Amino acid sequence: MYGVLSRLAEVIARTMAIIGGVVLLAIIVLTCVSIIGRALYSSGICCGPIRGIYDYTELGMAVALFAFLPWCQLRNTHASVDLFKPAFPDAMNRGLTLLVDIGMLALAALLAQRLYLGMLDKIAYGDTTFIAQVPIWWGYAASLVGAVGFVLIAAFCVLRSCRIFIGIPTDSEDYA
């Protein structure tokens, strides 16, 4: 059962990271097109920059950020301070890893819940971006997908850390 969950977590995290990468690439392309359009507009050749490029960039960056969180959690690559880790016994380090993973699960759940409530608020008030007039809730909804992925992966990481803590071998002990 654990092997199936491990592979599922890998697929979810990898898929979310790829989606985040595609979103970043789209932002890069849109920004380049906008800059080229602005440069050519002054020469009278083109129609100008993309209207609302800042709005699209802002929404896209939020989506990409949340899409990368599951991968960071699965690979245990969030920023950490390991100053005292070598001095602690192995059992204590495993316990601290479990504690941190439980904390990340709580944080992930809180982020997802707050994003959901924020999305409902933006829908209710009909908020849009300033220039492009894109409904802001679209960004919240797309970010919520990454946040839910983060919750799922964080829950898996708690399971993985529990197994490592009690001494059951996993296929990913090098991430602990």
C-alpha cells in the first residue's frame, strides 16, 4: 500500500511542478512579447505592449508558486537550518523531521483553507485585476489546485516520516 501511495505522491508532485514550469514559461513568453511590442510600437511597427501584462504576471506567479510547493515538500527541499543536526542523535533527527512534516501539513491545510475562503470572497465581490479586468478568483482557483496538492503531499510526507521514525524502511529515506 505504501508503495502505491509513494508512486501516487510522486506523480502528483511531478505533475504540479511541470504545470508550474509551463505557467512560468507562459509568463516569460508573454513578457517578451510585451517588451518587443513596446519596443516596436515606438518605431511604428507594432501595436504595442500587452495590455495588463502585470496582471497576468501577478496571477501566473501565484499559480506557479503553489504548483511548486508539492514537489518541494516531497523532496524535502524547503529552506531549513541544519546547524545542530549533526550533533543530535539519529532518533532525535527522525523525530524532528516528523514534527516538521506535521507542521507543514498543518500549514498546507491552513493555506488551502484560506485560499478557498479568499476565492469565495473574490467571487462574491466580483473583484477583477486593475488593467486587464480578469476576475481575481481565477488566480485563487488555480492556486488552490496547487495548495490541495501541497496538502496531499504533506500528508504523505507525515506518513513517510512516521514510517522512518518507527524504523520501517521506505524507498525514500534519503529525503528524511
